[in-house]
Amino acid sequence: MSSNDVLAQIAGLAKAAAELENDFSTDSEMQQDSEICDEVDAELFDDFETKKLQPSSRKESSGTSRRTRMAHRELQGLQFANPGDEMSRFLPDSVDIISTNRSKRVAAEKQADLRDEPLHHDKTGKLSVTAKGQTLFFDLCDCLVVECDGCHWPCKQCKSRKCLIGCRQNRKEMVIRVEEMYTVTEAPGPVVNINPYFPGQIKD
């Protein structure tokens, strides 16, 4: 046997040994994989693979559920909660409101009636006196004598003989005090007439 034949046999043995080693490693890996597969649950493995392959769908579903929860929360905030009888004790009765308004209105009208108005002459020329809610009219001459029926020249507007400082119709001014220019002989002083309906005190 030549040296070449010996080398060829050695090379063939080495190749066969390498193939046997590869086959053994492959068989061991397959055995390990089978053992792992036997230990792991198939359904859990499938779920894991599905979630790993579909990450975008998971994100979309989580976003949709979040929007749904927010919309549900907003709708709950917009719902009207009927308080029932809880507010009835804070609100007054309608009868009390009407009676209160009526009493206020009556009191205001009464105060307006009792308010004293300034002395003035009405449209007929009479002196209007309002005191304590009562209005009285007096046809008083400007000479301030209660019994006088008129001692002046006829008025140009109303033709009355009781007008002295202007027509008495709707006049805002009134005569308070009249002093005679000429006194009677042997009189202690000039004759002074005071308006009997003037409420204030007149100083000399």
C-alpha cells in the first residue's frame, strides 16, 4: 500500500468522524427543542407570537379603549342630577314671594301718599295743601284774608280778583306774608296778614 492510499484512508476517516459529530449535535438540539416544546404551553406560545407579530393592533385597541373611557366620562358629567326635595327647603314658597312683593308695593304706595308735597296752586287757582296723606284745597286770596272774596284787579288770564303777584293757576309760588303800606290813624302799627296754611314759622 502506497503512502497516498494511506493518506486517503485517513482523510476519509476524518470526514466520517466529522459527519458523525454533526449528526450527533443536530440530534441533541432537536431533542432539546422537543423537551422545551413539551414544557411550554402551546396556547401561551401562540398568544405570545401573535402579540409579538401585531404590536400596532395592540396600540390601536388601547387608544380606542382610552377614547371610549373619556367619552363615557364626559357623558356622565353632562347628565343632569335631579336634586329632588333637597332644594325645596332653600326656596321660599311662591305664595310668600307674591305676598312679600304685594306688601312692599303697598308700603311704597302708602309712603308716597303720606309724603308731604310742597304748597302750590292747582289748575283752578286754589291753594293745595297735602299733609299726612290728605290733600285740602283752599280758595285763598293773595291778601291772605280768609273771608276775602277778591280785592284786586281782575287777572288777565283767569279773570279772578284774587290774583296779586300773577295768575294763581298752576302757580308754584305762594304768598306767605302781606304788610299794608298805609296804616289806619291811631293804629299801633301796620296791618300784617300771615298765610294761615303755611306750615313753617314766619319771622318778622
